[in-house]
Amino acid sequence: MTEKNTIYQELEALRLEVESLKKEKDTIKDSHTEEVKGIETTIKDFLEKDNISELFETIKKDYANISPVTAVGLFALGAIFARSLSRK
């Protein structure tokens, strides 16, 4: 008779644990949804403010004013950095 009681107690404990895990999952899902909405809002704000065109204009000006030696140096640094990351 005590075995039946312990089994029922274990089942009840498992039900409570499942319920708490479901609540925790819903909470995490809600916070993730809010985070995604925040990111979407930030992206929309960025696109609406013509920041991309400003960024491209700045890159064009910098590219036009860069010396060939500096360009080769930056390329070499980028290649070294990428190679070091790929080894790890």
C-alpha cells in the first residue's frame, strides 16, 4: 500500500515539475519575442533615417582618399586575422 502512495506522490511531483517547466518556457518565449521586436524596431529606425546612404557615402570618401600602401596593409591584416580565427 505504501508503494502505491509513493508512486502517486512521485507522479504528483512530476506533474508539478512539468507545470513549472511549461511556465518557465512561456516566460522565456515571451522575453525572446520582446527582444526580437526590439531588434526589429531598431533596424526599422536605422533604415528610415537614411543612415545606410550616409554610411556608403563615408565609405566612398574613405576609399577614394586611401593610399595603395595602406590598402594593401589593411588587406594583409585582415587576411592574418581571418587565418588566425580559422585555426581555432
